[in-house]
Amino acid sequence: MMMIRTENLTKIFRRGRQEVIALNSVDLMVERGSFVVIKGPSGSGKSTLLFLLGGLLTPSSGEVYHDDVSLYAIPDSERTRYRAEHIGYVFQSYYLLPYLSVLENILVAQHMHTVTDPEQEARELAASLGMAERLHHKPSELSAGEKQRVALARALLSRPEIILADEPTGNLDPANAHIVTERLARFHAEGGTVVMVSHDNDADRVASRILHMEKGSLLTEK
């Protein structure tokens, strides 16, 4: 059942002569099909942990395993391919391409996947998130909540096994936050694994585990 495991995972950022320990010897196990919410104050290491779990940062020391594969022991090209094939990312800042329409932004995710009819699937995902009428709009014409729904549809189109979400509701009003959380809960109910960094108490409602971080360390699970 295990999907993600870390061993003594540490990340140190260096600013001139100063060292900042963002993550301090974290041991974590995330089971397949779980919905894990990570909470904690700003600067506690939540996002750093999430990026390391997804292969987006290089640890200073320690290991990240996806099943039995050491994520940072494989070549960069293989890790990039693994991320594209298995992991969906949802970030607080959306990262939509400003010159593409909503539909085109969603379809960006399908280039490394075999999808029989990617445009139809993208349209269905957009509709499931209430964006069917906005497919030809550009990001500049969307609200924050709409942008995040597009970003989530993009992540879902890649048919990932895991979604890593970094404060996906942090910039949203309660109604849009609820839509995003409910869609992640549906992905989880369909067998997907979610690891979500959040300050939003609404996420606690759908979580199977809630972890707390402080000063780069995982505290007792609550």
C-alpha cells in the first residue's frame, strides 16, 4: 500500500554565509489512496517538503522513495518523465500561460500522455469544475478561483496517480475554495493519492490524515 516514503529528508538553503534549515530529517510515509493534509505556520517547511516529494527540489540529504524507486537516485531525465507520467501539481500561483485560452492551458498537460480524445476530456474536466462557459477566455479574464480551477483541470488531465497541491485554496474565496477541495476529494474517492499543504480548515473535512509541521520538522499527527 505504501506509495511515498522519506528517510531523514533534509533541505538546507544557503544565503551567503547563513544556513537556513527548511527541512530537518523528516521521515514520512504516505499510503496509496490516502488524502494527506499538511498544516503549520508560514516558514515551517510545508512547501519545501511538498516540492521534495514531487522531485522539484534536490534534498541536501536523505531519500525520497516512490514505491521502491529512489526519486533522486535516478537520472534527471528519468525523474522528469516520472513526474510527467505519475504526478499532478496544483500551485497557489496557478502558473497558467497568459497567451493561451482556458482550453489550451488545460491541454498543455496531455503532451506526454496517451489520451484518446484529449480535447473532449479537457472539456469534461472543465465542465466538472464549472468552467464550461469560459473555455475560450484568457487567464487575464478570469477570477482567482477560476484560474485555480483551470490549473486543477490541467493536473487532472494527465491522469496522475498522485496530486501534490501547495495551498491551492490560499487565494480563493470560500465558495471557490470549496469547489477545489471537493474536486480533490473526488479524485481521492476514485483512488488517487493527494498530499495537500493548506491553512484551510475545510480540507480537514476530507483528509484521511492531518500532519502538522513546525520549524522544519513533522510534529505528532493529529
